Amino acid sequence: MLLVLVCTHVMLNLFILVIIQQFEKYYLPQDNMITKFKIDQGRFMDVWAEFTMNKYNCKKIKEN
């Protein structure tokens, strides 16, 4: 019974993952907020690392 429940849960999650990926690929515009956020976050982390390493000799930026 446990095996059936685990397999069902995994298959359901995989199905949902495929649906979400296809939605993101074909139905979201290229200038959506998620894409802009990922680009801005990458730029922010690069600039933050540059300034903190130069001023305070920090080695790592935590994602939180």
C-alpha cells in the first residue's frame, strides 16, 4: 500500500512539473516578472559580491 502511495505521489508531481514547464515555455511572455526577477537577482548578486569583497573581504553571499 505504501509503495502505491509513494509511486502515485511521484507520478503526480512529475505530471504537474511537465504541465508547469510547458506553460512557462509556450504561454508566458518573454518580458514576464519571473524572468525579470531572475535577471535582476543575478545582477544584484554580482554587484553585491564585488563591493563586499573589496570593502569587507567577504567570501560568500548567502541567498537568504
